[in-house]
Amino acid sequence: MGKQIQIRVDESMVEVLNRIKFEVGNALKKQYNVGDIELNGNIISKIAAARLKGNTIFNFKIRKISYNKGILELI
């Protein structure tokens, strides 16, 4: 697990991270038939960094917390 730091970023970076969060969340909802999925912590920034490095395969699990809700966790 990477260390967490606070940095100042341009608003456009926040918009990019929100777009990635939306895309990943919707794709996983459809693929795993989950109504609501939480993307906690800095998972989105990890996904963005991996994409920039050229990684297209991610190891993750979805921890179900109720019938129709899960939490995405990168392994």
C-alpha cells in the first residue's frame, strides 16, 4: 500500500479523477451486477497512475457489504 500525501492540484485534475471514478464505477456495476459501489481512499489516483504507466490489468476484489452494495479494494 502506497503512502498517502496531500498535494495541491489544479481543478482539471480533480475533474479527471472524478471522470475515472465514474467510468470505473459504472463498468464494475454492470460487470458484477452491483447497484452501488464505493471507491474509497486513493484508489482512483492509483488507477490513474497505473493507466499512465501503461498498466491495463488491475488486481482487485469487491467486498460485498449488503445485498446490492460493495466496496472496491485493490490487491
